[in-house]
Amino acid sequence: MKKQQLSVFDILKIGVGPSSSHTLGPWRAAQSFIAHLKIVHDLSSLADLKVFLYGSLAKTGHGHGTDIALLLGLSGQDPVEMPIKEIPLIIDEIKGQQILNVDGKFKLSFNPAKAIVFNKQEALPYHPNGLTFCAVLHNGSIFQETYFSVGGGFIQIEGEQKSASKSIKLTYKIDTAEQLLAACNKKEKSISDIILENEKCWNDSEIVKQKMLNIWRVMRDCIESGCQTDGILPGGLNVKRRAAELNKKLLADKKYQNQDEWLTAIRENGNGFNYTLNWVSCFALAVNEENAAFGRVVTAPTNGSAGVIPAVLMYYILFCAGQNEDKIIRFLMNAAQIGIIFKNGATLSAAMGGCQAEIGVSAAMAASGLTEVLGGSPAQCLMAAEIAMEHHLGLTCDPIGGLVQIPCIERNTMGAIKAITAAQLALNSEPKQAKVSLDAVVKTMWETALDMNAKYKETSEGGLAVNIPISLSDC
């Protein structure tokens, strides 16, 4: 397996829910296709456009919003910048008028129900998440590209094996946990210190830190929004949002005017294990309810697992050490590097490896980041990541109705609690006595992914998805 040269911002990236592989990836693929089309052809020469979805993208694409993501990407909208509230308006206009404003510049007759084809019985050989764009020009020629959404919002064009980042010589070559630990020990530095040195190969350290704080701002805002929004999640399962109700209950209806007052109220309104546990669950629920409702989240390392890291980091800020920008940056830098190790040694795609590739990886990332900011050594950080993943091995991905709701939202609460537990175990252990290394767990996770039955890999053809009789009347 070829190792990719990745930045922490390849792992932690701002996007729109509900799925990094089924929403963000196809969205980016659509943007890429239009950009390539414009290089060789004028948009006015475009006569027809179709998109063919394969494998897991076809089987759970409706529930994951793949068609919506494609329409937005082809229209020239950007998932980082576009106002979230405009999404339903744009989609309704396209479907109502059956006109696609390609790249925001050229109006094309386009019926989404016919132009986006869900080939549920076909799969492409390279990866379960495959999609082909086919543009027919007025002169009869065809411009076509096939993409693979390989997990975590990463995309690859058929026949190309490109890294997500520019080719650049990093200060430290880190493909494995063993290499990371060796670099830390040699330089007597923390994991976040080592990774910052690598990031400085792309950007000035102050830029890196500000970008990381912006990542945290989006995470924090997502938590707050989720804790203030009630109602029913879209998609047809009629899942009731719970974070807002839990937020009110835990604060005993105490009023607050802004985010700072809200956080202060959380700190001051209670204490004890149950109180803390409930808040961690509330934070994770909040993020993934926002994700399920096409909200803005940080892919960490995927959208389906976006709630774990914010919940654990907020736990640290509120119940351990208070607001500290340096610690926030260190937590996220450390966590992202663990994600890179899993990306290069295994997979971040549930369609390839089940939910162990999403919740399992996010829990490992959060556990390592938390361990560092709580004073743990690099060896203890890697031990925490190992413990967290070890107890997610074999976790299947079986979303009911293909929606990132059941069991996905609650799984984020489980992943967050496991991450905290893993950190505490590692902090009270001697890594030299550990029988299992992080690299061994990464290898095991990948082997488990290869052995896992395909029906448990984000197809909605096994597990809860077939044993819970629910009609998706609104889909």
C-alpha cells in the first residue's frame, strides 16, 4: 500500500454533512470534473451531463445525500464557504426547473432523477465508492472521468495514485507509529512538536496554529448549534434530535446569552461523573445531529465520526484544564497524525472497512490527543490510540436506510467515552509493558477490513439495516 504524504489539514477539514465519503467526496469529485472539463472544452459546448454511481455510493447514496452533493458540486458551490441555509433552496430550484447552472455560469437542461444513475448492482474494481461523470458535447464527442471516494473526503481519479498534498520533503518521515515514537524520543519532543515541524514544511508555524484554531472554532460552533436545535432529522426515519433537550436538562433551563456564558454555565451548574458523562454524550450527539441535517462539520477523520474529537476536546477544556489555545492546538495536531497513520496503514472508509474505520479511528485519534494534553508521554499517547482502536476492531457499518443516523449518531458518544477511558488507562500504565503496539492494531484493522463481509461495509444490506423494519416514507 502506497503511503501518502499528508498534512494534518488533509485529515481535519471543514465540510458539510452527512458523509465524508458519500457527500464530501462526490462533491469534491464533481468540482474536479468540471474544472478538468473547462480546461479542454468551453462549457457552452456541453449538450448533456450524466453521473453514474456504483457500489456503496449507489446503495446508500440517497440516504447519504450523494445526489445533493453532486448537484451542489456541479453548480460550483463550495462545501467550506457556501451558506448552509441555501442548500435546500438550490436543490429545490434545480429539481423544480430541471436546469443545472454548471459551475454557476452555464445553464444546462438537467433532470436529476434521470441524470444521476444509481447502479446498485454494479461495483468498480478499485474501490466500493465509485462514480463516473459523462459529458456529451454538441459535436457528439464525450468527455468522461471516473473517480473514487476513498474515505474521509479524499478522492482519486481512476488510474492515478496521487497524494492529497503537494510533494514536499518533510522534516520527519512518519509512516508508522514506530517511526513517530522514534522521532519523539530522538528529539525529546512531544508528538505535536514533531508534527508541527512537518507542517512548517507547508506553512509558517503561526499560519498552522491559526488554521488549527479555526478548525476548533468550527467544531465548537457545531456543538453549540447542535445543542440549540431541536426537531426531527431529515431523511424519513423521523429521528428526534436529542442534544438540545439534554442541554436544557443538564443546565436546568438556566439562560445564557452567548457561547461564553453557555460554557461558563456548563462548568458551574454541576459536577460529578454522571454530569460529565452526560455532557460528553451531549456534545457528540450535537455534532452528529448537525451532520445528519447537512450542517457544517469538521471531517475528523470522517463526517460519520465527526463528533468524537470535538466531544473529547470540549471535555478537556470544560472539565480538565480550561481554555488554553496551545493545548487545543497540540490536541488536534496529535490527533490528526494518528489519523494519518491509519489512513496510510489501513483505511478511513467504512465502505472498505466498516465503522472501525470511522468511529474506531476517531476514538484512537481523540485518545492520543487527550493523553498528550493531560501530560502523557508520546509512548502513552500511542498506547491510548491502540487501546481505543483495539476495542473497535470488527465494528460494522450498517446504517438503517442508508442514513447517517442510526446507529451512527449514538456511536459517536460511545467512541468519545472509549477515547477518554483509553487515555486514562494509558496515563496509568507503563507502555513498555504493553503487549500490543499501535502498528499491530493498524495492521489488524486492515486485515479485518479485508475479511469483513461486504454487506457490513456501508451497503445497508446487513445488520441493523435489515433487522429494523422502518419505512422511509419521506425519502
